[in-house]
Amino acid sequence: MQHGNPLSITQVSTKLELKEAIINLLLSNPEILEANQRASKEAYESLSSCIVSSIWNLLSLHIFTRELNC
């Protein structure tokens, strides 16, 4: 997901890093918060779209093509 927009995910290793990320990225500046929210929404929508597309392709391959061949 980070390939699409690096703001969509912030990796932290410790509780201190998590606390700093929340304060610096989300609470300190409304513009930064909005940019992170937008990036997260875009990543979620992209991932959801890929999942739906994959499921549709599997259904098409395994169910719908069998119906046509019968």
C-alpha cells in the first residue's frame, strides 16, 4: 500500500515511536492529518477494488465458465 502513497502507512517499532507518530503526524497539524486521511482512504479503496476484482475473476473462472460449458 505504501507504494501508492507513502502517507498511507507509517511503520513504528516501539510504543514511543507510536506515540511520536500520533502526535507529529495526526495531532500537530490539520493539513498533515487531512493528507494522511486522504492517503489512507485511497489505499483502502485501491485494496478493496483489487479484492473485489480478484473474487469476480475467480467466480467467472470457476462457476460462470462451467455454466456455459454445460
